[in-house]
Amino acid sequence: MDTSEDEFYQIMAEEAAKNFDPLDLVFDDEVPVFDKYDRYLPDSLIKKGFAQGVLDIPEMKKRCRGWLSSTIKFKS
């Protein structure tokens, strides 16, 4: 991908601003196991718990917006 640093941060901020399901960020074959009893739970429940409990989507969105605003401040 050929893009400038400014374009990269702009694209990241635009993608982060979109509404999406956190489960979209978990690969189909990915089943993150954290606790010793996870193996007794259905894969779908483990994935949902990871996507909604471990992936901090609001913080990710905030951080992406911060990157964009930081690059704009430093360029001014």
C-alpha cells in the first residue's frame, strides 16, 4: 500500500468512525482462550466475550481520532 503518513492516519480515523460489530475483528477460525474453563464453553460465546469484553472499541476509536488530531497539530 503506497500512502503517505497523513493519508494513513486519515484512513484510520475514517475506518474507526464507522459503526461495526466488534465480532468483525475476530477471525472466523480464531477462538481466543484465556481461562481454564473456556474449553467447556461454545466457541461463539468465547468469541463474543473476547470481542465485546477484551477489545476496547471505544478506546480504539478515541486513539485513532487522537492520532489524526496529533498529526494535524504538528503540521500547523
